[in-house]
Amino acid sequence: TSLPYAISKFFNTNAALISVQPSWRDRAELLGYLNEFTKKFNETEFLARVYEATYKDDLNFIVLDEMNLARIEYYFAEFLSVMEMPDISEWKIDLVSNQQPGDPQNLLNGKLLVPQNIWFVGTANQDDSTFTITDKVYDRAVSLSLDTRGRYFDAPFARTANISYDYLESLFVKAQSSMPLSTESIAKIGQFDEFIQSKFKISFGNRILKQIKQFVPVFVAGGGNELDALDFMIKSKVLRKLTALNLVFLENELKELSLFFDKQFGRGRFPLCQEYIKQLQKNI
């Protein structure tokens, strides 16, 4: 939770911290609802922050804290769907059935267009009190797994940055056009897809490949290298799918997968993936 909070402070804004409750069962908990008796809309802090972002050109961070205390697909389903649409003009959330006099300016025909300058961040713990995060959620997000306790350190002072969303997005686009994923890596990803299809009967679609092509150039432009970016994305986006399989009968296949990474990308070049495979092997 403190990570997106700190990032928002760097960009001179305040992250909205929304505490997810175990009782959340549908979108009304997140967005609010129209009281048919009073004809007034009971809004939530989440909706207020989304609407506020429609008037801004800077970055906005909304943190859904302890996101998996309730089933994410129940209360966040509409956002998971609309954010997959290629045409951002279709990123519309239905709030009321029709237009009424006095409706907010940016609420058109009862629909609110989700602004591009919002970053949705979810935090989650994995224990007996939480729900499993499904593929539908993982496939649409990039996950950071914090599996070890961080060491305390004094961070050096950093000046804040006043950066608009449009400017930051232009930097992303510039990186993707000037430092695209290499044709060699694209070919190896294709071979990896064929390998896991033949050995594990799983695959990853165009959505994940698109995310890889968008993420890797930005990672490289930020000072990283292509193989480290691929290692991170393949581990977090593809290998986690293996946990749904009966790995007791796939011990040999896991060994072959480890050898595949060494052969295709170089020994020791995919440490995150190799460590993840070792953890899977320990759990057999």
C-alpha cells in the first residue's frame, strides 16, 4: 500500500486509498447507487475520485486496498471489461438508466467515461481469509509479488515531479517506437508458447503478448535490459498459470522447462523464472 502512496507523492498528488470490505458483492459497493425513493445518487469515494480525474490532466492513483477480501470479479467486473476495449471512447460505465436535469457535466446519458489518467492499483494478501485471484484479473494486470520482508533503509531525498498524464504517455509511446521488442525475442516467445502448449496444455493469448511488447521497451528506457523485462513478465503473467495444474504428474516437464530457459535465453539469464520453477518443484 505504501508503494503507490509514495509514487503518488512523487507526482505531487494524493493516492485515494479505498478499503475493500468482505461484504462487497456487486458494483454498487464500489460505485454507489441511485436511491429510487429519494431520486438521489449515493456516491462512493471511489466514484468521486474517478469523476474528479475527468477534470484533471495530471496522474491519479486509486488504490483498492486488500482487494481480494471480496471477489474482485463481482465488484470490479465492469472495469475489467471496459479497460480491454481497444477504443478508449468506449470505456464507459453505466451509472444511471437515463439522463436527468441537473446531472453532473461529465455524466452523459447516464454513462461516465473512465479517464485515461487514472492508475488503478490493487493490494492483496494470500491467506485463509481472502479469495483466490482469478486468471481474468491476473491477465489484465501486472503483478508484483513481495514474498520476503524488505530491509529498512533510508531513502535519499528526491524532488517531486509535475508531470501530466499526456507527457508521461508520450514517453511510453516514444520508448515503444524507438526500443521495440527485438525480433529475436519475439521468435523465442513464440517457441516458448509452443513449448508450454505441448508440455503443459496451457497457452497465453494476444493480450499478454501485447502487454509484453508495451512493457519491455519502457523497462529498457528506464535503464533495464530486455531479458530482465522478459523474465519478469513471463514469470508473473505466464508461469503463475502452472499453479492450477496437477504438478505431481509434471515433474519431468518442469525440469524440461528450466532447461528450455537456459537453452533459449542463456544459463542464469532468467533468475525469476528459474526460482519460480524451483518453488513449484518443492511443492510437489
